[in-house]
Amino acid sequence: AFPAIALTDRNGLYAAMSFAGACKDAGIQPLVGTFLAVRRDEGETIDWLGLIAQNETGWNNLCRLVSHAHLGRPIELEPHVTMADLVGHTDGLIALTGAGDGALVRLLAAGKGEAAVELCARLEALFPDRLYIEIARRNDPVEEAAEDALIDLAYARNLPLVATNPAQFGDPGFHAAHDAMLCIANSTHIDAAERPRSARDAWVKSRPMMAELFADLPEALAN
């Protein structure tokens, strides 16, 4: 069993109340947050940032940012915020850099080290002493391509690493059902060639499995 577990809906807090209640019943500390879409300053590229509330101030900022993602963007674009929208609304929030869904990994995998350092500095200013460099190991080629540079970046800037297990369903047997639910959400069907697909590895792994997976990075596992 885990002492705590986080729920981070994409651009939402849809299940926060029922999740918190279920965790309380199971004797687990709920960590409530969101996976927030953040548009890069140039173009329309959308990256993701994990935000977890530390306290009531953080919860209020979460609600504000999620609402702005839906109501404050151009209607022709998907829900998101800009980096500028984060300013003044990050108190009480812990930030995780999003692993392979985040800008740092994507920039480093593309060989854009200077841009990654610049973005990291901006995130540090927004989340002083509350920014974690997130590492996930889920057989993702972009994450694998960036991992060494990501770890070097964390050490160079004295930022804590955190090992995560981004999960979208509870156990391996639910993969097919989750894939079907993605089809429903995206108004497509199972045998469509071009559609979002559920990752087979996106289930909640046990503590021993995570310990084995990150045996070489004990500090990331501890965090």
C-alpha cells in the first residue's frame, strides 16, 4: 500500500472530492492536483505541468488556473494557460515538470538545451523551493532520449528529482477498457488507424516495482 497517492486530472479537478473521500476511507493521504496545459510563448505548442496543492491557498490557485484554462483562452484552441497566466497564482502549489508530457523533456530530447535551461529558470522563479524535476520510466522514447540531460540539469541547478508513475488505470487488466473509453471521449472507434491510444504500461505499479525501476536514483524514489 502507498501512504499517499495523487490524482491529477488534465485541466480539471473533476474527481477531487470523491477521490479524497475514497482515500480517507482507505487510510491513504490524498494529494489533489491537476495536469495543466501550458502553451509555449512561441507558436501553439501545448506542454503539461503537474500541480499539487499544499494547502488552501494552493487549492484556490488550482481552481483559478483550471478555470482560466477553459475560459481565458482563444475559443479555437484547446484549453490551456500561458506562462504569463501562472504569475501571481503559484503560491501553495508544488510543481512537477511533467515527465515526457512536459516541456523540459521535450526540449532536451530535441537537443534544445539552452531553451530547456531558460524554461527551467522561469519555473524556479514561479515555484521557489517547490519545483521537482520529474522522471518517469514507462518505455517512452522521448523520455529515454532526454533522461541523462534531465538528470544533469537537475544536479546543475540543485533541483530535486522525483520518480513518478503516471497512471491512467488501476491494474494491467483494465487497459482494453481504458482504450475503449479513450475512443468514446474522442468520438472515434477501436479499429481507427489515427486515434489516441491508451499506453499498456499506464497502471498503478507497486512500491517494490517502483523501487526496482529506480534503484539507481534513490533520491528520486525517496522524493
